[in-house]
Amino acid sequence: MRDEGCDILEARVWLKEADGQVLIGERFRRADGRVTVTWHIDPKSIFGMMWFEPVGNETDASES
């Protein structure tokens, strides 16, 4: 289980579907600078357009 008290939430990962959008993960930066992603679904099952919604100082979402 993640100790989220030590990590900084940087972005939420969304999947665009026909009936809306679904939160599928969250990207965290650890105190040592490493980035981790906590997936709410199996990442192998992702098919379609997803994007990162910045949380905090950033203002633009990046699509991938």
C-alpha cells in the first residue's frame, strides 16, 4: 500500500470514452524525485485516448 503522505500528486490520468471520461490512474513524485503511477485499472487493458490532468502549478493537460 502506498504511503501517500510522502508523495506529491502531480497529475491524474484520464481515459476518454464514448459516454464521458474515467479516472484510471494518478501520477506521484516521490521525495527522491522518482515518478510513480498508481493505476485504478489494469494498464494493459487501456485502449483509447488518455491524458494527464496536471494537479498543482501546471495549467495545461497533455494528451497522449
